[in-house]
Amino acid sequence: MRARLQLSKFEFGARLSPALPPEMIQEIEANQIIPTLEHLIQIADLGKVTLDWLLRYDR
């Protein structure tokens, strides 16, 4: 989603509340950690997609 929105890791993390540092965005993208439900909802809202779409693996 970050790439789709053309945001840096810093910019993307700053748009979330509470904000996430770029290192945590990297860990999320590398599937090393799972964001909270609150952050998942915000990420889906940022990308104007449903939570279901965001969580699908078959894209």
C-alpha cells in the first residue's frame, strides 16, 4: 500500500496514529511483525480499500 501511495516509509508511518517509525514499517513489509488491527484499518482507509482486500494473499 505504501508503494501504491508513493510514500516513503517515514511519510507512511507518520500518517498512522499512533505514528510508526520507518523501521517498523520495514518490519511490517518484510512480514516480520503484524500491525495492530487499529493500524490495519488506518492503512486500508489510506489506500481506500477494504480491510478484506488488504488482508488477501492471492493478489
